Amino acid sequence: MGWTFRAHAGLAAGLGAALLLLAGLTWLPGGPLPVVSGWPGAVAVLPLFPIFLAALVRLALTGADRSFLWPAFRCLPGRLRLALGALLLAGVVMLVVNQAGAGNLQAAEERDGRYSVLDTTPHARGRDEVSRSRYLAVLESDQRTLFAIPGVLLVAAAHLVLVAGELRRAEPRR
């Protein structure tokens, strides 16, 4: 496997792990993370699109049949598969637990000292005023989702790039 595949996968896995760590930190006491106030949250998520798209393109350029993906994945070192699998599983579990406990409230907002959230309950759509504690809980849930989804996708991109690298390595030279 070429060094570009390893560098691409390492970048994707590293950024994914960092985002999953930030998502996990939202469960610690002390309120929401100050990282997401404005543009830093967008900067944390921005690399997802080019990295994930490049991973899909690299996999498509191998021209391999889907039946070769699993054997190519099995050719990766065991510790690497375990580490990436654990990151992927942790992210998915984090998302499932977060969505199960989030309810129908999202998009926390503060204006003029008043706190409101968007209620997505059927037949009750709209913004509702809530207490500060409920506002902070919804804000933490929103941050967790903001970091966990791109984190899972970046770890999945690392998987795809490594599989593409193995398929590329295994293809006969002409």
C-alpha cells in the first residue's frame, strides 16, 4: 500500500478520533464545550467533505467488485482493524444513546437573556422558551451530534481508504 493511502487514512482516522473525543467530552459535567461558539465548530467539521469524497473516489478507482471489499479489509493488520472498529463502534453507540435521550428538542438559542429551543414534536412545531438548565442540555446534545456524525464518517473514510489501498496493492501490475 502506498504512503498516500496511509497518510490519507491516518488524517481521516486522527480527525475522526479527535471529533469523537470532543463529542465524548460533552458528557462531562461543566456545561457545553466553548469550542462551538461560531466558526470553530464549522472549522472542525469542514475537512469531512473533501476527505470522505476522496476516500470514495479512491475506492471507486480501484474498480474492484464489492465481494472483494471484505477480504481486502481482512488483509489489514489486526490491531489496526480493532482500533478503527472500536472508534467506529464508539461513535455509533454515542449517536444512538444521544438520539435516544435527546427527545424532540434541538437548535438551542439565546436571545436577550431568554432561552429557546426548537420543538419538533408533531402538531407542536415551533420555538419554545425553556429554562437555562434545559437550554444547556439541548445545547450539549446538539454539540454531541455536531461532533459525532463527522467523526463517524471520517473513521469510515479511513476504513475505505485502507481497503482501497489493499485492493490497489493486490491488483496485478501490467
